[in-house]
Amino acid sequence: MEAQTLFYIIIGILVFDFALERTLSYLNYTWYSKPVPDSLSDVYDEEEYRKSQDYKRVNFRFGTISSSFSFLAILIFLMVDGFAIVDSWARTYTDNDILVAIIFFGIIAAAGELISLPFSYVGTFVIEERFGFNKTTKKLFIIDKIKGWLLTAILGGGFLALVILCYRWAGDNFWWYVWILAFMITMIMNMFYARLIVPLFNKQVPLSEGDLKSSINTYASSVGFQLDKIFVIDGSKRSTKANAYFSGFGSEKRVTLYDTLIDKLSHDEIVAVLAHEVGHYKKKHIIYNLIASTLTTGFTLWIFSLVVDSETLSQALGVATPSFHVGLVAFGLLYSPISTITGIVMSWLSRKFEYQADEYASRTYKSQPLINALKTLSKTSLSNLTPHPAYVFLHYSHPSLQQRIEAMNELD
């Protein structure tokens, strides 16, 4: 296949992805005014529902503008052989292929940040502020960005260097070693993310003794779940939205509750949310997700290994001399349709796991407190109660609120 043909295929994929996303978003937008299901009629009062509608419409328009701007930026970048220009810049500093790749992706990442930063600022300090969610100060916003950039540079740059070293050492069989490396890094992050990464951005303190901790321990004991580490994270310094999550394995296993979650829910509802998370653990969803993501990663690396040496890939982006890093970019753009399909499968699997975790919580604790908690969390985040089925199918990692409540009601 000629490089020019491959170039047009890349453009076609970008256009298709953009058109698909905008179409799905518009279909979802048309369902904003759908009547609220009877099972959700108590989530919002009239004023709150009007506010939630305004919030969704503002985000739809903002998303359309930001995604259109990014789409046009990448199209223009491709049309002017932007990757070739950046590759040329990187090579003026060094002829070491690892350093060239790091500089190349560093420039691309910096350009992406320059494009996305104004939209991130508006999203945080205009939209989220207008609807009462934002608690982030401008100082914290800047500090978070700097920390994120440094982490990306250190971890991303380090991983890229190891990948290229594997390629230089093992040739076309490099994908086996990168696959093992990626698996090891994933395991380490799952084990120690809460201990190593989270403290860079948030404070975590053990849940203090009291009725809530006692209720959690009582439930955990009743289902044979050893839970020694329960932490509270200061999510309120950035947003009023609430969350809770499990992380780690074995001795590093812990549950983290946002302070906003504790403020918004009753103790009974928090235990129900925790029971849902325990359900994920008991049903081995963490392991299944790890296996699925590992297989997907291996498949992607294998496909890439078949074309890593292709001159056509680099030439499709206007780079005359083949290189690992430019070929990686071209492959990433071409792989988009496959990643969309694997994403749909992973989202379907995730929604299935959510139903199972809800059922576990209902069986081992109570369904009504979990339903009440889900309604409260949806209300306080101004969630969409009437999402379009196509949008749910392609994008939702969780079933819609209506689907979850109806499934739990069928258990009674």
C-alpha cells in the first residue's frame, strides 16, 4: 500500500471517529428533554431538574466546540506534515533514537497541552464554577498541572525508553518483552497507586473510630472480607462531587472514601456503596478486568510488531526516514477502529460487572440504601437521567441509573 493511500485512510478514520462521536453526543442531547422515568421521579425537584438540564446542555455545547477545535488542529497538523517537522526538530538536538523519541513525544504532548489547557480552565472555572461543583483554586489548578506533566515526563518517558530498548535488543519479537513489562507495571500500579501516586495530589487519613467505621467493619466481617485499611481522601478541595473506590491486593488492599461522599450519604448508604465495591472484589472483577486489559494490550503489541519496520507507516506522516516513534504514532491512528471495538467490549463487560456488584450488595446487605445512595449521587452531580441507548452502549462503563434500579427492584 502506498504512503499516500495510507495517509488518506488515516484522515478517513479521524473524520469517521469525529462524526461518530458528534452524532452520538447529538442523539444523547435530543434525549435530555425525555420524560423522567417513574422510578427516578424523586431524584430532582422541578428547580433541580431544570438546573441539571442546563448543565447537560452547556456541557454538550462546550464539548462540541472543544472536540471540533481538537479535530481541526490534528487535521491541519497532518496536512502540513507536522509530525515530520517535529521529528526534524528532535533530531537537531541528538542522534540517539531514544532521546529523539522522548523529545518528539515531549513536543507533541506540550502542543496538546497548549491546545487543551484553555478548555480545561474554562471547564473548571467557568462551567463547574457556575453550577456549584468547583472547589479548585487557581493555584491548585496550576500545581496539579505541573505535577501531572512531571509524572507524565518521568513515567511516560521512562516507559518509552524501556520499550525502545526492548525493540533494539529483541527486534520484531520485542512485543513479548514489552507485554511482560506492561503487565508488571500494571500490577505495581494496582498495588501501590494509593500509596505512591495519590499522596502527590491528595491527603489521605485513616477513617476515624465511630459509628461509620463500626458499621463498615460489621458488614465486612459478615461477608468474610478482611478490611484493615479504610481511608478518607480530601476530594472536597477540588470538587463537590463524591466517589469511593477499592485499590490494591493482599496487604495493600484498601477502600478510599471521598470526604464529600461521607457528607452527602447516610452511614447506611455508605455501607451499601461499600458492599457494592466488595461485590466487585468477591466476584473477582478486578482479576477479570486485569486479564482482559492484559490480553488487549498483548494483541495490540502483536499487531504493532507486524508493521513496526514499515517505511510506509512513517512516510504516511510525511517522514522519509522510518523510525520507531513515528511508526508508533501512525499505528495508533490506524488502530483507532479496533480500539473502538475493544472499548465497546470492555464497556459491555464493565456494565455486566456493575449489575453483579449491585446484586451482591442487595443480597448481602440491602438494596434500598444503595438505590438511595445512587439517586443522591446522581442528584448532586446533576447526572443525565435519560441517556440515549446508543450513547450508553458505546460510552457507559456503568448501566444507566434507571437500568440499575430496575435490576435491583427485580431482585426483591
